[in-house]
Amino acid sequence: MEYERHSALMRLVGFGGVDSNENEKALKWGRRFEGPMVLAAIWILIDWYLQSKGISNSYTAFTSDWLIWLLFLSELLVMLTLVDDRIKYLKHNWMSPLIVLGGLPVLWGVDTFYAGILRTLRLALTIGIFLRVSKDTRDLLSRHNLGITLFICFVILVISGLLISGIDPAFETPLDGLWWAWVTVTTVGYGDLVPATTEGRIFGSLLILMGLAMFSMLTASFSVFFIEQDERELSEKEERNIERIERVEEKLDKIEKQLDMTLLVLAKIAEKEQQSASKEAKNNSQDSD
């Protein structure tokens, strides 16, 4: 039910993606475009930061506009070529043609009244792109209670940061404690903040052990997720192969039935020819008598 609501929300905002009932090739290319779209979303944020700080020049902004526009155009044309129901795809992804058509005046250098608005609204695209691929993320987090595990680890991280700031005088603020807890639980250990008391060091040792256990569990969960993905792809291929074999068997059955009917027809024709030949032979014998 949650995935259906998520898909309905994505269709409403114009980032519905490829429908699950579409053909296999369209679904495959829809997944292939997710990676470049995420990179484009990240670049939109970087480009916005560079422009807001005055670091980016006009050539960089112009090139960025063109690349983002070409990416959306490529996705739109490829998917419209591959999907079976083009009208349905456009209804669920109405944001893509809007970006492609609305961006043309800006790319051509026409000083339109909405040019600045359009560039600003590109930031909203990053949210839409991340939401479109968030279904896979939610699928990952829902397996083996991974989302709950991460939430519990986050709570422990916050509590640990607050506790160490109260236990050890080396940490002046709770933010220092949170930073130290994060660095410690990930077993990175920058060394910029270290406990100065015995209590703080014991607490840090326990936090390191928890970090090792947590990342071992996360690694196992990710491994299981990717293995299940491979197994699901293999099972889908097996199902497709079984369907192909069944279709071939059906065609062979039809061919066998047609051959049987053809043989019956030929047998009847041969029987009739034999009867006509025997009749003709009798007639010839009577004429000779």
C-alpha cells in the first residue's frame, strides 16, 4: 500500500517513471536513466551554489543548462520510443516535456520573464529526482529491519554525543560530543577530539565496539540485498524462459494438430481417388464386354 501511494505521489508531481506493466526493455532503460538523473540532481545543487557565490561564469552556466536539458530530452525521447503506452507515460511524467519545452527559450538566449524562475525551479527538480529513486531506497531499508536499525543507531549516536559532553571535560559543547561520537562509531578516529578521563575512554571503547558491530551488520544487510536482487533477476529470467517454452509447446501442438488434419484430408482425397479409379476401371471393363 505504501509503494502504491508513493507511486501515485510521483505521478502527481510528474516524476512517475516507467509503469511496472510496461515491457521489459522500457523498464530496463528506465532504471538505467536513474543514475544519470541523480548525478544531474547533484550537479544542479553544485551549480546553484557556484552561481549564488559568484564563482561560476556565464559560459559554465550556459553549458550546465544545455547538458541538463539534453539529459531530460534524451530520457524523454528514449522512453517514448520504448514504452508501449506513450500517452500514459506522458501523463505520469508531465514534468519532463515541460522542462524540455520550457527550457528552449532560455537555451536560445531569449530574455523571457520566467528565465530566472525556471533556473530557480531547477532546485525543485532535485527533490523530484531523489523522490523518484527513493522507492529503491525504501525497498532496501524495509528489508531485514534495516531502516529501524539505522534509526536506533542514530538515536544511540545522539545520546552518546550528549553523554560524552557531560562525562568528559575535553568536550565543551554537545556538538563536539556529537562529532566525536560520529567519528568514533565509524571507526575513523580523526583525533581532533579525544576523551581526557578514564570514564570517557571506557565509554569510547564501548562505542567503538558498537560501531564495529553496526557496520558489520550493515555490510551483511547490503550484501543480502544485492544477492536477493540477483536471485530475483535470475528467477525473472527463468520465468520468461518458461513462458517462451510454453509458447513454443503451444505452437508445436497447433502444428501437430494441423498436420493431423492435413493427413486426414490427404487420406480422404486418396480414398476418393481410389474409389473413382475403381469405378472407372469397372466402367471400362463393362464397355469392353
